[in-house]
Amino acid sequence: MTTTEKQVVEEGCAAPEFMRNPGMPLNMDWVREVQINRSAVERRAATLPTRRTVKKEWQAAWLLRAITCIDLTTLAGDDTPGNVVRLCAKARQPVRHEVMEALGMGLYPLKAGAVCVYHNLVPIAVDALRGSDIPVAAVSTGFPAGQNPMEQKIGEIEASVRAGAAEIDIVISRAHVLTGNWQALYDEVKAFRAACGEAHMKTILATHELATLNNVGRASLVCMMAGADFIKTSTGKEPVNAALPVGLVMVRAIRNYYEQTGYKVGFKPAGGIRSAKASLDWLMLMKEELGNEWLSNKLFRIGASGLLSDIERQLAYFVTGRYAAANHNPMV
């Protein structure tokens, strides 16, 4: 890789610090102004994968950048401490050393953006990642349905923070959105933010369950007003998860919020992102709609489990000219 291409990777981990979004009072006039033109959004989203492409060395650099933004995730009923330990080892060394050497990045400390697990496995992940500076994220508040009592949701957050989670992925009550009770949504997310304390809060909208793009846009705005550090598309458990049209609505809400308040909020698509090509589409969305600053893992994450295997496979193809067998790119 050239020096410039290496900078594409390095800048992803060296983003400047910025002030955390403190939230603001609920502004219903602003919320009511949100009107989404679905056909225009779908046309714009359809052009994203075709507007620009990156090839060869530049594609490799972008894929390495994508790795730094992945929240390596395991949220299955058969998760075990051993699975989580192996996932954390993969987060520490996401690409085989010989591939990194062939890319001219052998000394670069490449690592994933975070490891995301259920609450009961947070202490295992914290211990496995000790000394790596890779944060542990915990799903919370009755994930994935969000139907638990409020007191229990708050207790889940506080327990995960005590266990060492540096990031909390909360789910909103979709009923508040579907019934137009924006005050209730604002109060809920604000209470979650208070329970998180210093831990950063990623707010899952579960967009497939919100019925309309207008609801997605308004929910995005209300959650940012309530103090969300990130807004996230999906739980990964819905029939349809991360989709570019929904992502476009959400990142434009982020841009609008930043222009009005001066505070940057992150974005996390999650669920169904399994190919290296798809990760590039999401990076291009961030670059075109929000700019280079949102290409760092401080403001952009991809929630995925199998994605890393395909990225590593594509990188191996770039340096060897052939695709590696699946057993060369194990996740756990």
C-alpha cells in the first residue's frame, strides 16, 4: 500500500475528539416538520452503490477501514464463554498476520471497533479484551423486543455498566413511535441516557417495525434530542434490518441535528450486512452524506458477525490472487 492508502486506514482510528451530544429539550415543532419523500429517498439510495467504486489498493484500504468500524457481535441463544473469548481474540487480530504483511501493514495495530454481547457475557468479554482499548458493548432494555418494565430496563443498563460495558445498545419502545407519543419516547431515551452515565448509548430504532420513513426520521430526531450518542437501524432480529433507504433517512437526520445544534451523533447500521461490498456501500453513504469525519469508529459502526470473514477473504484475494477456503477465515 502507498502512504496515502495507509492514511485511509489510520485516519479511521485517529479521529479528533469532539463533545458528546448532551441532548436538548424536546422540540415538537421541529419533529412535526419532518416529512420524508419516499420515492426520492429510494432513488438516491439506489444510486449509491453505482455512483463511485474503489478498486485494487484503494479497495483494500477501505476494507481495512471498515474493519476498524465493525462491532463484532454475537447475540445467539447458544453463546458460550468460549465463543465470546474467541470472538474477542478475533477483534484483537481481525486479519491474518501474513495478509497484513503482504499489504505492507504488518506493524499496524488493526482491531475491531467493539465487541457486542448479551449482559451475562460482558465480564467475559471485558476480561478477554483487557489492555486492548477495544470497548465492550452490551445490548440492553429488553433487547430485542423492548417489552420489559421500565424499572427492569434501567436496572439492565446499570448492571451492564457496573460489569464493565463501555457502550450500551438500547432498544426503544416501538409503541411510542407507532402511536405518535413523542414525549414518552423522549422521556424513555433520556432516562436510558442518564442510566448509562459515562457509557456511550447507541439507540436502536428497529426501523422495520416503525411502519413509515416519516416515523424513522422523527424517531431519529427525538432520540438525538434525548441525548443518544449513536442511532442504530436494527436489532438484527427483524425480518428486514439495515437497508440503505432507511440509513439515508437516519444520516440526514444526523446532519440536520448537527447543523442545528453543533453536536455530532454517530450512526450504526446493523443486521444483514454480510459482504465486503455491502460494507463499502455504507462507507460511501457516510462519506457522501456526512463527510470524512463520520468515517471513523468514533461516529460510525457496523453491527455484524459474518461480515469480517468476507472482508478477510477479499483482502486475501487481493494479495494472493485466489480466494481462501472458509476454514482460513474463521470467526470463532
